[in-house]
Amino acid sequence: MTNRFFVIFASVFLLLCLPGAGQENGKITLRLMGDSTMADKDLSMENPERGWGQRLPAHFDSCVTVCNYAQNGRSTKSFISRGLWDSVKKDLKAGDWLFIQFGHNDAKADDPERYAPAFGAYRENLGKFIDYALETGARPVLFTPVSRRWFDDEGNLKKNCHGDYPEAVFQVAEEYGVPVIDANAITQTWLESLGDEASRKYYMWIEKGTNPRHPNGLTDNTHTNVAGARKLVELLLPAIVEVIPELARHVTDYDFVVAKDGSGDFFTVQEAVNAAPDYCKQDETRILIREGIYKEKLTIPANKEKLHLTGENPEKTVITWDDYALKKGSTGYEMGTSATSTVFLHANDFLAENLTFENSAGDSRDIAQACAITVNGDRTAFINCRFIANQDTIYTFGPGQRQLFRGCYIEGTTDFIFGFSTAWFEDCVIMSKKNSYVTAASTPRGQQWGYVFKDCKLIHNEKAVKVYLGRPWRPYAKTVFIECELGDHILKEGWHNWNKKDAEKTSFYAEYGNYGPGAASKRERVKWSHTLSAAAAEKYTPENVLGPAEDWYFKLF
């Protein structure tokens, strides 16, 4: 049979109504069995090879689990003889989906361990897999093998690279009434559209001296690299979702995925940022960061505008480094505060969600300041993020810049929210870890707004029992707390002048509607602080402080 396209269904309704068709706790499990084109690859020695099954998890949210049993060099015959099929049978449960794709190695007639004739052992083995899956209540899906990248001297794709094996897959699917995805036809259509030269960049074509794993270079027209594995998934995914409609709501749409296990486009966040387009004029660049500890010093330069970084889990997706102010740099001099940040953000129109930004340097006299992040961009936002450090955790660097922190957790010791920018903190938890100061604003003279904390909760550990809301790093510092819950660690005085008597005249420190044991009356606070009137407090809105919502690329208020 030829020209069959994407998906053929036969008795699909019966499959969907098998016992266990509902997913436990809303989870969907996909179990994959196949050969090297699908398999997870060894990540040592900078191996760029990836199977499409290794890349598949990056395209789904956490409700979908992908278990990949595929292995290099396996045929239907050797998958059984090597015990891999036993592993699948041990794990397979009712309601699971079982993806089956073989053919590349079954065709190797000179290898008795693997050879399985298309209309003989190959068909029989596919039937064996399906029989067991159906008996278990699982739902098998057959795939024809993905095409080899074989072009002739005239640049024409050789379409008969798998002989009778795709036809055998269709016959088995028809016999058992199970869905089949024609990966062979899908990938051949794609390869033809690209042509010989353009398609090479998706395969294991490596120039000599460019990769330590293949020092003499490599020309491989079967196995895909990172970009090729991603492309195969993008090609196959519409057909997969057509077979399994409930997957549609779990498909993620990110430009890049960062994952330490090799299932993404990159291993580090910096690689993904570097790959984003410069000075993006329209659409954002969306980067998903899978769970993991990313020990890297990250710089997001000014030309990487409209970046959207999303962590998989705010507590388990951590960007961390450990520089500190008194550390000797490469020149032998101390680094100083400004060089310590784990993350340097210099781009406008930036959004981060569900991430932890950490400086793990610790808190001792020989460390001093150690920033988790320096924010030096306008219209930047952090939603449900965590900022972990000690002294100088968040440095809001840019005068006149506007920054939003919503639903964040921020912890530190001294002046751990400091700097020049206008910043709005909403529904944030602010954790003090020792007797000191929460904020150290340095609002430039003439800048209308400084720091505004709205509906935040200020908490502390056992070492922090005497804490000030803030002190002025520069004379015209502005900080306001509105309707915040203040813990019992906040001193009745509220504010400190940093031993700068003149700063009492120029700084603007104010409160409105705060509550909790750390809240105090006007007469208990320092005389030079302010209590806002209701009318004045009403002016403190995100739109007024941060500018009109339409000015922000990310519409967050």
C-alpha cells in the first residue's frame, strides 16, 4: 500500500472503551518501544544524537509521562530476546498507551539475531506485542519506521528505504483494529520538501574536529541530532494527538526547552537565551526550563527582548551560583557587589515564572554581599518565583525602570531588596533571616515611585527578631507598604535613617492599612515616616506605578 497519510483508524472506539481507559489522577502514560531512531541516547562526551522518543516528553506538560524502552540496534526479534519486552510487560498497565515502532533492524538479513522478515517474524512479533497490550487493557499504536535520509546523485529521495516493512505494519493494524501512524510517509514528505543539503543539519552529519565523541567526523543518514529529534516530534505530534485526543490539552508550545536529561533543545539556560532572536519586534520567545539544579551564571543581554522563561516547578527548577563581593576575581581584585549576581537581566519586556534564582555563597564575614539577581530591564516581571540569598538578594538596578514581582518568595538578611528601580511587589512572602533591614531603596531624585509592597506577608526565622522595613541607600529613597501582614520581627520604629540625618528630610517611607504584630501606630513609628490617607493610598495601583497595561508586552495587570 502507498500514499497512506498520517493515521488510519479501525475500531478506535473499542480501544477507547477498554477497561482502564480513564487516566489515573488525570495522568496519561505513553510507553515507547522501538529502535535507535526512537531511543534515549547516551549524553556523555557531548553526544549530539537524540531519538525522537527522547525528545517527546519536552512537548507535554507534567500530566503526561513518557517511558521510553526503545534501544539502539533493536529489532522486534532482538527486543524480545534481549529481555526488553519483558520489561515492558512488567510495567504495562491498563489505560497506558503503547507506541510500537520497529523496522530498521528487522531488515538486516545478514544478522540472525535481529533479522525478522516483513511478512514473517516481523508481523508475528508485532501481533505478539498487540495481543499482550490488549489483554492488559493497554492501548497499542503502531508506527511505520521513520524514513532514512537517502538521496540519490540527482538529489531525489529514495522512498523504498524500508522495503515491505511499512506495508506489513498496515496489515497488522488492519488485522487487529488498532491505529497506525505512518511515520515513514510523514518524514519522507518532510525530507523531500527540504532536499538533500538542507536536511543534513537535522542528522548526524559532523565535521571532523568539531565533536570529541566523533573526532574524525561522521556521516549518518539514519540518526537525528537534537534539532532533528525535535523536528520529528513536531511532524508526528499532530498524528499522535489525532489518535489520542486527550493529549491535546497537555501539549506545550515552547520555542526552546532546557532539560538536564537531554530531552530538551539545550542543557543550560544560557544556551537557550543565546539562541533566542535578537531585538524581537513582535512575538515573544518562550523557553521552558525543566526541573533541575542549573548551576550557571546567567546573563540575559539587552538584545534578547521579549523573553518568557517558565520553570516546570518553582521549588525544583533552580538557577544557582555562588559568587560574592569579597571573592577574588580573575584579576586578583575583589569582585564587589555588582559582579556577584547569579542572573544579570539587561533586557526589556521580560517575564519569568515558576523559577528559583539563588546565590548559594552563604552568609559569613568573608563573603559579604552576594546577589541572586540584578534586574536591569524595563517592563520586567516575575510571577511565582523564588529569590534565595542573604545580603542583597534582589538588585533592582535601573533608574526609571519598572519591575513587577507577583506571588514571589524573597528571602535574605540585610538590604535584600535594594536599588534604583520602580518596583511593585504584590502577594509576595518576604523572609528575613537575621536582625537587619528588608529594603534599601535608592530612588533617584525626581522619580515619582520607588518600592511599593501590596498585600505582602513579612515573616522571619529564629535569628531575625529585630528588623526594620527599610533604610535609605540614597537620600531620596521611596518605599511604601500597603495592606501588608507584618510579623512580630518588625520593630515598632519601622524605619532607619542609616545614620543619615539629612535623609530623613528627603526620603519617603509610608504605610497604609498594614496589620499583624509588626504593624504600629503613627506615634510608634519614626517621626519622619508617613501614614497615607485613604485617598493617597488609592493612587497606588499597578497602572499608576508601572504605567498603563497596554505599554507592557506581557499584559499582567
